[in-house]
Amino acid sequence: MNFLRQITVAPVAQSFIGARLFSCTSLALAEKYYKITKYTKPVDTNIYTAGDEAPYNKVIPRVKKLYPEYEYETMFFKRQNRGLYGGLQRKRSKMCSESGNKTPRAHLPNIVKAKLWSETLNKQVSTRVSTTVLRTVTKEGGLDKYLLKEKPARIKTMGLKGWRLKYDIMKQKEISENSKGLDKTVYHVLESGKKITVGRGKLLKALYPYVFKDNYEPIEWNQFLKTHTVLTTEELVQKLEQYGYDFAPVSIM
């Protein structure tokens, strides 16, 4: 009778223990970067058009942002947004004396100042970086490969500065790809096949006369720059196309 009881009870106990172990391991894996995913700045992904009702407590920016929104911009230990910390956080513990008095203390990650070379940008990037990230950059083969690696953990831990550096590297790679085999730098390719060979500064100067005539009141150059300098090359080209601008002086086939 005791033997039969052991047979019937043992599988239940084993399954219960297995469930406990499985839940603990899955919870540990899911919460590997829990401080980054939990204490992140909320990002509004809604697309608003003219005439929509403004949501409550929604701040409308005056100018367009130069970089896309970073989903994992942390609100805890914010200094990691200004460097390459690799997801390292500040840790806390308590020091216990012989008499039993506990004193709280903080453990900060090992951060150093470094100049990392970017092959795509062709310049040195001065930033604060953790020694762990320095070893990873060396292992990956450079800063560009470290930032461009499409891995969920890498995207979560690169930080806001790494996210912006990655965007700059990707834009520069696109320009280099369009300029391959040509003597001039190509900043944008039109649908007709023409390649824009001037930067945003000259495109702004070409757009200003059209905007000046299109406004009811005269617009000054400084006021024009405040509203148009944040536009990308693609958006400037689209505006010039709407005004019927001839791209022959600033493009090649």
C-alpha cells in the first residue's frame, strides 16, 4: 500500500518541482534586463494628422527630432544614456559590521573615458565606456560592427548615445553605397535616377526663394532655417519637387 502511494504521489511531486524550476528559469531569463525594460521612457508610436484631437498631456515639439525615437531610453541611472555602458546598472548592498550595524552602499560600474575609431564615419568618437563594452568592441572587430549587430540584447543595452551613433553610421554607409564608383559624393537618389551631389546647405539655399514667394508675409532667412534646417535630405528634395525645381545643376545621371 505504501509502495502504491509512492507511485501515485511521486509523479505529482516531480511535475510540481519541474514546474517550479521551469518558472524560475524562465523568469530569470525574462528579467535579464528588467531594469532597462521596466524603467524606460515611454514612446508614443501613434501617427497624428492635421485635424486630430490633441491627446491629454501631449507636448508637441517645436522642431522635428534629428534621430528616431529610442525605445529603451532608460529613466533609471540616466548617465548611461550619455555613454556606452552595455546595460550595466548601479547596484546596492549593505555592509555589515561585527556589531551587526548595516550601512548601505552603492556599487558603480567600471567606466572609463575612451576614444573609439569609427571606420564608416572616419573619425574618433570620444565617449564614456565600460570596460566590459571595450572588450566586446575588440571581440566584434570595431565600434561599427558592435553597434550594427542586429541582436535584441545589443539594441537594448547600447543606450541612447549608441543608438544615435548607429543611426549616423547607417546614414553614412548609405551615402558611401550611392557614391561607389563616382568622383562626387551622392547624398540622395531620385526616382528618375538622378543623383543629388550637394548637401543640405545648398538645398536649403535653393528652397528658400520658393518658400519666400509662397508665404503671405515675407520670411527671413533665420526664421526659414528654424523651421527647415531639421528636415532630412529626402524631405528637402520632396519639397523642391513640389515647387518644380530643376535638379540639373545639383545632380548627375
